[in-house]
Amino acid sequence: MATAAASEARFDLALSDEQQLAQRTARDWARERLLPLAAEIDEKGEVPREIVREMAGLGFMGIDVPERWGGAGLDMISYVLVMEEVNRACASTGVVLSCHVSLATAPLLQYGTDEQKERFLRPLATGERLGCFALSEPAAGSDAAAMRTSARRDGDGWVLNGTKNFITNGAFADLAIVFAQTDPEKRHKGIVALVVEKGTPGLTVGKLEKKLGIRGSDTAQLHLSDVRVGDDHRLGGVGEGFKVALSTLDGGRIGIASQAVGIARACLEDSLAYAKERQAFGKRIADFQAIQAKLADMATEVDAARLLVWRAASLRDRGERHTAEAAVAKLFASDVAVRAARECVQIFGGYGYLRDFPAERHYRDAKITEIYEGTSEIMQLVIAEEMLGDAPA
Ligand code: CAA
């Protein structure tokens, strides 16, 4: 880490005009267009393609991709501002956006050749195509290097075989960043990252998972059976795939942390509105100190989580190492989201338990932020390893 350096890392809390514009654009669109649809998206289990097209029109799908490659050319801070607003309205839509931006466009931008950027990144950045990230497997989640999907050299290309699990956007994505093992004995040093496009023979979508929350986003299995791709689909060197995956997840964890801030803010704002309206014992429940304490704690934690997200995003914008800071932000923000959601249900009381109110959706949506893109326990491990790695001998 970084511990000392990171905690002292300077970042500007004042948002630039451009960042404020991104925030306002996302806030207005999310409030007017997305929020009214959130319950229906959850109920039907689908984020409408029209919503993804609208996000593309607003520049969100390629927000931090340079204009040269079809993106909006903004920075990571702008991305987390947009993510907070989208997730404040609808976490299902938020994860569709975050997996596309953080996990599909980011590795193409970081590791792709100019030719790969033109061919694969541009249509993702414009939102014409949707991306996903295929790392996890049925028997390899936290221990990502234990993956069994194989990549065998065949002439000047690769043949892929295996099954990927828990792939957000998996059913609808036009393109997947697939990680596979070239030599199991080499563990992480044998992994290769390959771009696989929808329609490639042998690539099929398997089971669609039924989930507790973020029900509008699709979570699918992907089967690869003798899938052939050229070597011009490879991102990074042979054996560098694990580095591609983990450095991508550093950015992805900032995205999920901002999702958690958005969910926690939804809990706070919905609780506040309800507490000012609901009467008990002859007054508003907002007038009871027990409720005020909950609201005050939620507000404090949302602010603290946001600052950690901004710190990590700012380090990434400056091209500095941010592995630990991204993990700190995700660990803390996801915990805040889960706690805020629990308090939100509690403040709504019996109504909090009903599908007619948003509290129970926040409660279901918040939990996944402690699991995907690295569990809280993996975040602790990453933070500890980064600190210990820095410790003087
Ligand atoms: N960036 C670049 N390289 C990194 C890195 C980083 N952040 N962290 C580690 N590495 C490198 C190391 O330097 C090391 O390389 P060398 O051998 O060349 O030095 C190599 O990676 C292996 O490092 P470790 O020995 O620490 O690896 P490990 O096998 O012990 O695993 C781990 C480390 C932190 C547990 C890692 O496996 C991990 O993060 N697991 C969680 C996986 C995860 O987050 N999965 C989420 C799935 S994606 C998802 O959820 C998407 C979705 O659809 C929502």
C-alpha cells in the first residue's frame, strides 16, 4: 500500500465543471427515467435494452474511454459519480453498467493493441455492443487461479474448453473477456486473457441464475466447447492473464464500491422521506431520537464511503497503484450498504417488509456488494497483503 502514502494521498474534493455535468446528467436521468422503472425491473427480472441504449446515448457506456476510441473521454471520478446516481435509482441497471465499463472496456483499453481497440473497444464504448468478464468458474470463485477452463494453442490461434459461472451480462453480452489456463501446473502464471465474441461456434449460454437481488441484471453460465479464436484476440502476454484479471478487478471494485454508495444513499433518502411523513404516538417518527440516530449514522457512513471511493478513483485517474485503496473502498462501502439497507427496512417497519415499498429491494440488492468482484474476506486479504508487502524487513 501504501498505507501511509495512501492515507496521505492528496485528492481534490472540488469537482471540475465536467465532473459536475456528468453527475447532474446522471442524477436527472436516473431520477426521472430510471427510478420510476426500478420496481418493475426487479419484478420482471430484466433491464430493458432501451435503458441500456439511453445510457449509451448519454455517454455512460464508454464514459472513461478516450473519444478517439468512441468514448466520452471522462475520468474515473466521473464514472463513480455516474455509478452512484444510477445505483441510487436501480442497482440492477448499475451492475449492467459497471460490468460493461469496469470489466469489459477497461482491460481492452489497458491491454489492447490499437487494432483490438478499433475492433473490440470502439463498439463497446459507443454502447453499440455489450461486454462481460468471464473469470469465475463453478469450482473457482475466490481462488480465481484455480480455473479449469483450458486454452490450447492450435496453429496461430487458441481452442477454449470449459464453463464460466456467475457472469453478469453473460446472456446478452456481445463480447466476453475470457480467462483460461494454458498449463494448470503453472497456476496463475499459465493464464491467458482472450476476447470471445458472441456467435463464435462453441460458445453457448447456459443456466440463468435466479437471485436474491439485482434481479434485473442477468447472471449466466457460459459454456465453451472447442471455441476457436485467433491469437489477435489475446489481451496481454501468454501467462499474463491473471495480471489482466486482477488489475481489471482493481477498477471493478471501485465501481462496486460506488454501487454500494448509491444503494446506501437510496436507503438514507427513502428512510428520511418516510420518517418525515409517518406518524406514531402523535408525531412524525423523524422526531424520535431513536430514528434520528439511525439517520445520522447512515448519513455519516454514506459520506465516509463516498470519500473512500473518490480516493481510490482519484489514484486510478493519476495512474497510481490503487489495489489496496480499491479494496478498502469496497470493503467499507459494501458493509455500509448492507447496514443502511437493514436500517431502512427497520425504519419502514412492517411496510419495509412489503414489495410495495423500495426498502426490501434495497435490502436484497445491497448484499451482493459484499460478494461479487471479490468477497469482503478477499478484500481483507488484499488489504493485509498490500500492507505486509510494504512492511520494512
Ligand atoms: N494487479 C496486477 N497483478 C496482481 C494484482 C493486481 N491487483 N494482485 C496480484 N497480482 C499478481 C501478483 O503480483 C502475482 O504475480 P507474480 O507471481 O508475477 O508476482 C500474481 O498476481 C498472483 O498473486 P497472488 O499470489 O496474490 O495470487 P493468489 O492466487 O494468491 O490470489 C487473490 C490472490 C487476491 C485471492 C485473487 O485470486 C482474488 O482477487 N480473488 C478474488 C477473485 C474475484 O474477485 N472474483 C470476482 C469475479 S468477477 C465478478 O464478480 C464479475 C461479475 O460478473 C460481477
